[in-house]
Amino acid sequence: MSRLVPATLAAGVLASCLVAAPAAAAPPAPPEFTPAPISWGSCQSSGLVRAGAECGFLDVPLDYSDPAGAKISLAVSRVRHTSADYQGVMLVNPGGPGGSGLGLSALGRTVPHDAGASYDWIGFDPRGVGSSRPALSCDPGYFGYDRPAYVPRTADLERAWLDRSRGYAAACEKNGPLLRHLRTTDVAQDLDSLRKALGAEQINYFGFSYGTYLGQVYATLYPERVRRMVLDSNVDPRKVFYRANLDQDVAFGRNIKVYFDWIARHDAAYHLGTTGEDVEKLWYAQQRELDATPAGGVIGPDEWTDIFLQAGYYQSTWDELTKLFAGWVHQRDWQTLKDRYDRTNSPGDDNGFAVYNAVQCTDAPWPRNWTDWKVDNWITYAKSPFETWGNAWYNAPCLTWPVPAGKPVDVDGRRVAGALLIGEELDAATPFAGNLEVRRRFPRASLIGEPGGTTHAGSLSGNACVDDRIADYLATGALPPRQKGDVPDAVCDPLPEPEPEGTPDARADRAGSGQAPELRDALQAVVR
């Protein structure tokens, strides 16, 4: 600050000498970008073909400050409305950041009472993601097998992970200019280019997880362009993204205990312990054993943690994951563990991870001093050991990311006509406080809360209380009446916890809790 004082004084003296001079003109704003229409054709995805979708590419500026410069292409899909009551385009984002949303144009079919039929549903892969061109990749082999243990109990482990993280960040530099234009503000500008290309005055928007933050930013930058907006599992705009990750660690530590308690209540099915504490001890014992001798030579303690992380996100995974747990404990079945790891972590494909870092590392500043990270994560680990260090190393490329971070957007929804917010109150990935904060910033929004629910981004999953309100809002614009105070405006019971397969209640439970395959696959693909 002291270096700025003389400059400030000098500026004041100079101004006093130039009182009669006219004020300098502000630099001209860059010309607005007008995209070419999308040339629609057939889709390659069998799911999109079955949904009757059409696909194409939208060319947008790499850098919106230079709209006449280099272009990149966004992969886009569309399922047209089938109702005479046409209500416009509905853009969908599954989150991540880094999640592919190309398949989500099929999502309209899952909205109850045919309320989705009035919209053209638009799926897209954000810049750098999936089928968009170019797609970001830094080191496809980064998520291999039997990596160094997450918990840096020795100096060698800490050094190994710092070297890996630094190496990954350095490898990303090969992406050149694209790496400098992957902030949420860039993607929000892409949304508006997509709006223009579709010939729409306004958009409707459905965002999950990080997709809620993209929606918040778009609504801040283009409030007059928002018609209706559904934001499920809201990112807290005060905490992007370093503090948000520490909050996640504590919440996942709580949710994994909820999962262990569930296993114990069903000991007759799995035989893993009759109390949550016993199940927890067994789980960590297996983790230590895998540290010494990886299962099949490939599944070590990190892979074990990553496999079971989904239990903290989705209770719909509990039966399948517990069978894996029991299969390993009782039969030493490592192949099924590997199959599950491969399905949800995509070894050999780092696109989602690369984009995740490119967005999160540049949206807002991260501590650049490793000591700050080290202290914060050891303190958090003492309370919540399950996920803390895995999450720390997942984000550690931000320590040395080669692109400077920008200033986060001050999210402001006061000019938005309305929005429907949704959150389960024990969601670990986006803790419920974020939903309340977004409700404060969007004074004409309404929030549906689900007390006791642990599922992340669980709307359109068969919970009639939630899904019918979504349908009402999309059909008529009606929102639950706004309540006084810092509280949800409507309350729904979450879906019941699952029953193990083969028990009397299992079939009924599964029939009422399954997400549409397109949504389930898109959301679970962005879960690390």
C-alpha cells in the first residue's frame, strides 16, 4: 500500500494542473459478437438419437474482447418442443466444472405432467469439454492406478504429490491460448452467444451443482435475458473455490458416517458390522491394507477412497458400493473394484479434470503458499479424514497454475424475475448454506429444502414433492410463496434411503428413486 501513496498524490497534483482539460474518453467497448446460426444435423449418441435430438456446432470467439479473432466450436444438441404452448429454449448444464452436457437435451422428457414439452431443450459441452473443439487435455495418464497415498504422512509423500500437481499444471500449458479463456465468465458469454444463435430474446436455464454457479454468473451479467431458472444444489458464491472445498471435506466426513450407519443397519445383507463405528473401522482397515498391498496390483488406498466417494454424493449408489465392499472383504474380489473405478474415474482421459482445474484455478485466487494449504488441510483432516487430502490434491494444481486468477463475480440476482432453488440439507458437495446465500441474493427466488437429505443434485429423480414443483414452475412460472427469514420457502421429504437388493422393499424403492439415465450419467461423470 505504501508504494501507492506517492502515485496517488502525484495523480492529484497532475489533476489540479489540468482542471480545464476535458475528461479522457473511456476506451470503446469491443464490438458485440453475433454468431452464425447452428447448422443442425444428426447426432452420434444413441441416446440422443432415441430422444429425437439434432446436433451441431456453434462457433464462438476464443476471446470475447476480440470477437473477430480466433474461434472455437461448442458441441450443441436440441430436442424440440412438442407442445403447442411453446415457452422458449431451456439450456442445461450438469456442473463439474468440466461436465459434458451434450446429452441433457433429452432431460425434458423427465419433467412430470409433460411440463418439459413446451421447451426446446438444449444440451451443450462447454468450451474445452467433451465434443467441443478443441477439447482440453493435459496429462491423460494422471489418474492411473496405485498412486501415492493421499494422506502425506511422510515428507516423501508430500513431495511426491506436490511434484505431481506441479507437473500437471505445467503440462496444461501446451493448450496455449485456450487455457487463458476458460473462466465461468467466458462460459456465461457462450451461453449468451447460444441464446443469439437460437434466435431467443431470453433463455430458460436448468443448472446442477457448478451449473448453478454458471447460472448465477449469467444472471448477474445478463439479468434481462433470464426468463425462468432452476438451480439445484447451489454453489456458495462467497466461497469460490478454495473455502468451498474445505467445507466439502467436513460435509463428506459427515455423510460417509451416515453411509456406514446404513450399512450397519443392514448387516444381515452385507455382514460388515452391526454398528457404524465397526463398519468405519473395517473400511479404514481395508484402506491401510491396500496401502501395503494394492488389490490386483492396481487398487490402492487412493482408488479405494475414490470408489466410495460416490456414497457421499448419492444414496442411490449405496447398495452397489456396499456389495463391492463386502465382495472385497469376504471374497477378495478386486476386479469388480477396478471395474467400478474405471467406470467413474476414466483412467486415460483427463478432459474433465483439466477443465475443472482450468475453471476453478482462474475464477478466483487460491493461496499460492503451500504452507497455507498444509495447515488448513491438516486441521480439517483432524475432524474429517475421509476425503480431506484426496480433495486437497485434486485441487493442488491451482498452487502453480500457469494462468493468473481473475476476480470472482459479485453475484447479484436482484434484477432477475425469479428462480427456483433446490437443495438437500445434508448435501456434501454443495453445503446447504450456499442455497440460503443464493436465496438472499435472488430476492424473487424460492428455495425448496429437503431436511435430512444427503443426495447431491437430486431433482427429477422421482421425488414427486420436488419434481411437481419444478413442473408447476416450468408450466406457469409459479413459485412457492416466499417465507420470512433465512429459511426454505417450501419443504419436501427426501427420497427414503435405499433397501438392499433382495429385501422386500427394494423393488419399490428402486422404482421411485432412479434418475433419467441421461441425467444420472452426466451428473455421476463429474463426481470425482
